Amino acid sequence: MSEQNPKTDLEKKARDWIKERGVTLQDIAELVYYLQSPYHDVLKMEDCLENVDKVLSKREVQNAVITGIQLDVLAEQNQLVTPLQETISTDEGLYGVDEIIALSIVNVYGSIGFTNYGYIDKQKPGILEKLNDKSSGECHTFLDDIVGAIAAAASSRLAHGVANDEELD
């Protein structure tokens, strides 16, 4: 289902919240291109965007998106209890729940997604660099990992499709 015609209210909400937090599907598609272009002679941005769109059509992904973004927003509004408030608002290094939510997205398209996610999470190209900039006053503790995970999952979906390993929905 396309960005213009989400299937459910949940899908619409997840897509809207991503956009409201300053991330476009094009931003995520650029991350997919970053991950996959070394492995494809002719990779089109439209293919990357299509795979991002397909990943976002998955209910598991939508649930992760709304959960993570809600926690970021509550942290921004100082609405969480201590010590969770400080942990999320500072993106404390030993707090791994944000990565666990991201891994639930990555897992949708197989194990290749884990390596894609780890790589992009370390490199922080494109929109990920912006989301990790703490000087904005915004909290993206969960969103940066979610966006990286969507890109990693879309990259995995693209790789599986090219390899004709399976019929992808």
C-alpha cells in the first residue's frame, strides 16, 4: 500500500508521525541506497523508495514506530518518570531498549538486516546524523534507531528480491 493510501489507521499514524518528526520516506530511501548501491550496478532510487514503502506497510513496523516516537515525544515534554526521563532524553549509552525496538523491525526481512542495521547505526549517514544532533533540543533516542532499522529492513528486502530468494509482499 502506498504512502498516499495507507491500509489502516495505524499505518497512517505511523507514517504521519515519522513525517511530523522531520523524516521523509525519501530520507529513508537514501539510506537504503547508501547501503545497497555498492552491490548493484544499476540501483534506482524508486526501487529503494518502493522497498521502504513495503516495510512501512508491515504492522510490526508500525507498532515499533508509534511506540518509539511516543516515548521520544514524552521525553521531550519531560513527561516520563525518573530515571527513565533522563535516560531517554540523554540517549544514555547503556540503554538498549531503543535498539531492541529497532531490531524488531530489522528482523522482519531476515538476518541480513542485522548487519545492515549495525553498519548504518555506526556510520550515521544522511538523516541519521541530523537525528543524532542533540543541539536541536528534540529527542530522537528511538527515532534514529527506527529510521535506521527501516532502511536496513528495506535494504534486506531489496537484496532478497534481487536474489529472487522469495516472493516478497
